Amino acid sequence: MIVSGRNVGIGFRSGSNTEIRGALIGNETNGSEVGGYFEFLNQAATMKLRYGKEGIDLALRGLYNTRISGYREN
């Protein structure tokens, strides 16, 4: 799972049971945002991230092989 953009955050609501297989990557593209303000909210009842460095390396390798065919910013 890759979350990328200006002023982005990742959140898991209370009562949810979250399991991510692979990697969770947050990429803040707002260069002027003050350090330490990337939001990660975890209120989940259970949260499991399966894999580790290997999953992250695979996701990052996939970024180099990805083409963006369309883009829209609101």
C-alpha cells in the first residue's frame, strides 16, 4: 500500500481488524510541511503488518517499473 501526495495521512479506525500483506509506505510530497507532521492514526483493535524489509524492498522496486497513465489533483 502506497499513500503519496500533499498533506497525506494514514488512519485505521477503532474497532477495525487490519492486516496488510506487503508494505505500507507513506510519501509526503509537501516539501514546506514542518517536520514531524505526517499523520499516522492507529485506533485499530488489531493491526498486523506482514513481511518486513523484504516487502518494502519489493514495493520500492515496483515504483521504478510503474508508469502513471493519468493524474488528477483536486
